Amino acid sequence: MRVNTLKRAAVAFALALPAAAVATVAAAPAAHADGCYTWKRNLYQGRSGDDVRQLQIRVAGWAGNRDIVENDGRYGPKTAAAVKRFQAAYGLRADGIAGPQTYGKLYDLQDNDCTPRHFSYSEMDDGCGRGGWSGGPLSAAQTRQNALRTMWKLEALRRSLGDKPLLVSSGFRSRTCNDQVGGASDSQHLYGNAADVVSRTSSLCQIARDARNRGFSGIYGPGYPDHDDHVHVDSRRENNSDDTPNTTSWSAPDCGIGAGRD
């Protein structure tokens, strides 16, 4: 677990709101600057832009059962629902509007390199020894960006499981690494879209069951071949660069997941 030591300075800016939204966030405290990203306006359904995309990365783990939050920069119903679940999970007013209180919590969770507080690029980098983000099908920059989205989903999973440590045993793998460990030829690990996780406080079945609500479209756990000692989670449904269909694939038979039981 890492401690976020980023010093954040208060900044003043006007937040343009429609009349219907003013009453919802008018009493919220001022937002704060952040070394990674600072939002400069309230966001709600109908808005679009890079600020929406940045928000979608951070609430991707609050997508809801069998759903995902597309990283398309458009604030639609799925994004609003994810924001509402995020707000409820952290004791904020759950109105689905991203304003100063929501941003304040995100700044609190976010380290200066944009990673969530409890996960790091180093633990997501190369399951065979942290060899960097190259050696996969995508550019190192894109692979790293995919890993960031994966970490924010893991942060949501961790929160839902009681804010207890969730450990990543394998994240990104280069092709060489993937071959060494016997991974699938088009494994999501190659793209930075996957993580194998364990916990000292939650059972593997608890992890697998909750992962169904965290934006993961690939889940493999106990009862699936070679997955009795960890849970694999991935975002294959969002990956347009692989040879795998953009569908949901879950199998953890010992946890009642899969074969029509999810």
C-alpha cells in the first residue's frame, strides 16, 4: 500500500451548471488542483470532452453487473450510473453529477502519476520481472494506459471488498513473458487489460463474484482450469486490438459463476 504524498493546492474556478443541477452541488466545497489531472467544470449527462474521458477511466469499476463504462468522452446514462455508485461507495451525495465533492474524493484516491492509491504501475508491469511496457502487441504508451484503467477497476473491487489489500500476482506480460508462463496466445495480459489477483482477507470466490460488478468482462476463478489459486480479471469486451470477440466470458464454477449461473 502506498501513501499518497501529493500536496494539493486550492484553485478557484467558476462551475457552469444548468438550473436543474445548481441545487444539487451548490453547497459543495471548492475543488482542488491535482498533479495528475484537474477537472474545471461539473459534469453531467449531455456533456462531452476529455474531462469526461478522464472521469470515465476512474469510475470504470463502478459499471454495475455485466456492464462497462465506455471510455468515449460522452457523459451518458452508464457514466452517470457509475458516478452515482462511486459516490454512494464513498459516502457522497449520490446524484450522478460529478462536481467538487466527487473530484475531491478522486484527488484523494489518486497519486501524482494518475494511479489509484492502492495500486502502482510497478506491480502491473510484466509478470516475469517488470521488464517495461514494451514487447506486447500495442505501443508501450497504450499498454500503460490500459493498465491504468485496469488499476482503477481494481481499486473499485478493493473498496467493495472492504478496503482490504488486493494483491496483483500478474499484470502486463510481454510476448516473451507470456510464452514463459504458458499464457494464451492472445492473452489480455499482453495488452495491459488483465490482472491475476489474490487476497489475504477475501476468498477467491468473493473476489470473482464481486468482479462481475466492476466492469470486468473476463473473469476466471476456482473451478476453471489452472485458476484455483487466483482470480483472473480482464477487459476483453473493450479491446478492439485483439482476436477475441468483444463479449463477456466468465467461468468460476466452484463459485457458481458461468454455465448460465452468473
